[in-house]
Amino acid sequence: MEHRTALVVGASRTLGLAIAGEYLRRGWDVIGTVRGDRRTPLHDLADGSSGRLAVEVVDITRPDEVSAVRDRLADRLLDTVFVNAAIADEDLPIAEVPTDVFVEVMVTNVLSPMRVVETFAPLVRDGGSIGVMSSTQGSISRNTNGGHEVYRASKSALNQSMRSYAARRAEDPVSLFLMDPGWVQTELGGEGAPLTVDESAPGVVDALIRHAGEPGLQFLDHRDTTIPW
């Protein structure tokens, strides 16, 4: 049987790297992206993959680079595109956040992932899936404590953008996902987070594979639980 192929955008380290590795472990071919020319753990993973993992370089905040990768992959048929990209800012009330910081977070966490989705959607086979890394902090109904206001706002905006995309492309035979990986020990989650990367990533991939082929947009976590909007 022909190998299935996953494109994991933002796979140089931590959770993105673990998701790429999880697809490899399950027998998929993987294309993982990194930003910049420096060697990363993804390159090490590729070296031991017997050619099943290819590394592409792209800064998703640069549309020309995103288009260039799409052009290089134009003859590939993808089963899954998963966009793992986010930055956070200092935990301040939103009115105290410098405008340039607000713009950087929104461009990185909302506009750029959606550009990736739009750009690579034509390469996804019928019955395939497209997912982006969201967060329970993007859930408006679950926000009872406040804090991290710009990051929360960016994830809510990402969720809304994917809802708009899903409505606009309702006839496409492709499954759409917003994924919450849980509170994970990454640069964003911090060392005090209860989940390790190796505990979160398999659940994320499980959910993506289990629900591939289902219609519409789903907001799920690493335990395959639906997150309220």
C-alpha cells in the first residue's frame, strides 16, 4: 500500500518534532518544516528515517517562502497538513501590550497559519485532513481566569478564522481540525506543565487520524475530547 504523507509545518523541536516523529512511527511519510538554515533535531530525525522524512525550510510569516514550498511540493498528494506555529508575549493586560508585539503575535498565530492552510489545501487529497494547533486558551466559554490576553485572543481569532474557512469551503471533501495539545512542557507551556511532549503528541495524532474523513470543523484536545467554543 502506498505510504500516507503528512506535512507538519513547524516541526523543528518539542511538540512539532514529536508529532512528526509520531507520524513516522506509524509508517507515514513526513515532510517537516523548519525556519532558517541552522541544523535542528528534525534534521537528526530525518537522518535516521530511511528517506521517509524530508525537511523543508520556511518562515510562515513570509508568504513568498510559503508559496515556494508549495511549488516544490506541487507534484505531491498530501493526506494531512498540520500547522504547528505559535508565539507568546509577556503576560500583560492587553492595553499595556506594545502595538508591535500585538501585531507580531497576531501575524504569527493567526494570519500566517491561515495562509498556510489556504496555500496547501489544493495538495490535500479527497478524504484527507487539515489541522492547526490551537489551545483551550482560545475557548471563550472556558476563559474564567483571564491572563495571557493577547495569546488567548490570537487563538480565539485562529479558531474563528478556521470557522470562516470551513463555512467557505463546506463542500470540500477534507476534514478540518483545531487541536488543543493540553498544557505541555514546551517553551510556551513552561517546565511546570503537567504533560510531557511525549505524552501529548500521540494523542494529537490519534485524534487527527481517527477523525480523518469526517465532515466539517472539529475542536479537539489530545484526549479526543471536544473543546467548547
